[in-house]
Amino acid sequence: MNKRLLFLLIIILPFFLKSQTPAADKNFGIKFSGFVKNDFFFDSRQTTDIREGHFLLYPKNINLDMDGNDVNAAASFNFLSIQSRLTGKITGPDAFGAKTSGLIEGAFFGHSNADINGFRLRHAYFKLKWEHSELLLGQSWNALFIPDCFPHVVSFNTGAPFQPFSRNPQIRFTKSFGNFNLIVTAMSQRDFTSPGGSASLRNSRIPNMNLKLHYKRENKAKGNMLVAGIAGDAKYLQPRLISSSGYQTNETVEGFAGIAYLKVKTTDLTVKLEGIYGQNLYDLTMLGGYAYAYTEDTHIVNKDLYDYTTLDNLSFWTDIHTNGNKIQVGVFAGFSKNMASLKNLKDWTSSSSYMSRGGNIDYVYRFSPRIMYNIGKIRLAAECEYTVAAYGSFETNNSLGQVQGSEEVANLRILLAAYYFF
């Protein structure tokens, strides 16, 4: 009942605001837009994914039954409309000498498989914009997701696990110097969290911090654009307050990341490149996380007061597509490498020592061509995602958590999508 009331409120809110707005402020209020999207997809094997296969990450490992048959070699299909989206853009009077605006956006992706089709918050923020600076307060893209430079794929995964993908409650301040922007962001976690949930970041008492230098030059008349940037990210977690032996612990795990990106758009073609090296990137829907660090200190061992070490990841991708108004053809390619740890792990051959995604994966790569056809407010799209994960075994990992003797497992996804924009 609460979700129905919320949805009804969103629908009637613009009419209410219009009736309450003074004549002098008739241009202020909320304007809705969005799209209805239907996805139809087929996978050649079982996959590691989110929401009944809708958010694809990589194929599942080989799983042999008693007769030696690979259970995960079974194909599957699904039809889903949960990416359908509603966006409300809000305008209002000036405040503090700044132009004000806001945005609230949701989709029917749900919060879990059990809640699929449920209405879920994506973005909710407002901005104060001065002549050379801007302040954003609310939930928006993680600072390592670059709205000016991300893969234009059909799949909802938007290039994950090669591309950082997360939305975070945040405070973001931007200072402009001509075409350059210096951006400082402090973030918490909500739907996309580190292993065990958002409590580990909250208990660290330090927000996830990001510093970015972003360059953008655009000539709209000629259809040209150049975007480039670099960013550094720092994240501190305190995963536990008490050990399994009943002792207070305040051990933390510190993770750092660096990213560089480039986008070149001409009249006919757009080329995008991005690379990231990071520690503990689990909350960005990427490989990695952290693990218990090895020690011979009997005091630490007996009280289970282990320190942590990050599991690192190197990832890069490129996306190239044409810029036709009616037909667009593109291709995405990505590679992600498990760089393991810089320190020895506790029980490195046991999965229980790893709080990570893909601790038994050496690398993942993907190649996905696509075509989009636009006519009026309708878009029809087709994409072929070929994703390969190289699996090893926790039992054969070395002391740093590096995967040994991996074997490639592939999945072919055929995706068809139909959009109606409004």
C-alpha cells in the first residue's frame, strides 16, 4: 500500500505544484520524463547477475555433477520491463545568490530479487549553481562514474564489471576554471555497498572521499566534444566492532583508487576510453574487495583480531559508436584483471578469508557489438555480449590471493530491447 501511495503522489505532485504556484513563479515546478523499456535476452549458460539476469556481470564457473556434466552449461532466457524509468526535473527560485534545481528519479528495478518490479530510488538531489561553482546535495552517481564518459551499451550493466557502477548519497562541490572543473565529493553508501552492507563505511567515521579534475570542451554547432579527466578516491572501512571470539576490535581497511578517462566526439563518431586501478572496488559492482591479513602473532590469532588487506583490480574499457540520429552502430570492449593483494592472506586457500567479488577469478573480458534504430520516440536495439571469465580455485590461490591455473568460461548473451521515451 505504501508503494502505491508513493507512486500516486509522484503522479499527482506536478498538478498540485502547478495549482499552488503563484502566477509570478509559473515557470517553477516539476516536469516529468522517462521511458518504458522492455528487454528480451538469451544466455548460452548460467550467469552471475542481479535481478533475474537483467544486470549481467559474468558467466558462472563450471559446476560438475556426479556424472561429470557441467550444470551451469544450461542456457536460459528472460523478458523484463523493470528498467522502465520516471524522472522529475525540478526548478525553483534563486537562493543564496544561486540558481536552484533538483531531480528525483526512480525505476522498477526493486531492491532485491524478492522485490523485483518494486519502485526504487535512483537519484534524489538538489543543486545550487553560482557563476563559477556548484553544490550538489543528495543521491547521484558515484564520483568514479563519469556521466560525460560511460559506455553507451544496450545492457543495463552499463559496462560493469569493467566500468564503476554505483549511486551514492553525497555532498559534491564543483569549482569551474573555464573548461576545467575541480570536483570534491564526500559519499556514503546505500544500495551499492561494501561486503556486509553500509555499516562498515559508517563505522569508519570517514566518508568515501574523491578528488577529480574534469575537462570538457564542446562545440554544439559542429557536434564536437572533448572530455578528459583524472580522479583519486579514498575509502576507509571498519568491518567489525567485535571479533568472533568476543573481543572489541577497531581494525580498518583502507582502499585507494585512481581513474583516467577520455572522450572524443566528432560529427560522425564518438570514441571513449577509461582505465582504473583500485583497491576494494566491490561496492562499485567490480571485482575485488578485501581479505584477512596473515599474521603469526598469537595474541591476534587467539582473539581473532586480524588486520585486513585489500584485493586490488585493474580494469579498462573502450566504447566506439557512430552518431547517426536514426541508426547508431557501436562496439564495447572491456578487460578486468584480479591483481590480488600486496600482503599475504590468512588461510588464502579458503574462501572464508575473502570478502570480495571474484576471488577465484583471474580475469574477465567482454566484447559486445550493438545496433540502435531510432524513430520518433521509439528505439529498437540489439546487442551481442560475449563475456569470458577465467576461473581458478581458492584451493590453488597463492599466499597473495593470486589465482593460479585458470580456465576460461564463456557466455554469449543475445539482447533485444524496445524503448518508448516520453
